[in-house]
Amino acid sequence: MKSVRHRRQIEREHRRVWNVLAPNAPSTLGSVEKNYLIWGILRLVLGLVQMTFAVAAILCLVFVGLSSTTVTCIAVATIATLVSRTLFRGRRGARR
């Protein structure tokens, strides 16, 4: 059985979608959703930085040895880890 939506609700949803012809239309995301989105993107970026520079540090250590490039990769991965641990201490996923 299909759900039936009221006409007002459908019209409201169509009005809230961003359009070139109506750039001042209200956003579909509330402040709570925007907050989750921003924190999620930040967590993703920090995770990618950690993984990328950790792998780069290991590869530099194996192929180049202990050089300034290796130490820099280790430092960037460590800083990203510390920032992530500081920001997300006590947060466990996106609970709504």
C-alpha cells in the first residue's frame, strides 16, 4: 500500500529545493543537520589525512630511510591524530 501525502507537504518540499530561478529558497537542512554534516566532513578529512600520511611515512621509511620527509609525514599524521582525538573525545558516531 502506498502512502498518501498531503498536497501542502508536497508543495513545501518542492519549494525548499534550491533552484537557479529561486536562489533565496529556504534550505532543506536545519541547524542540527548542518552541524552533523560539518562534524562528519571534518572527521572524514582528518581520517583521510591520518591514513594517507601514515602510509606515506611507512613507505618513506622503507624506501628512503629516516629522512626529513619521513619525519614530516610522521609529524603530520601524529598532529592529525591528536587533533582528531581532541575534537572527537566522547563522540561516538552520529546519534540522532
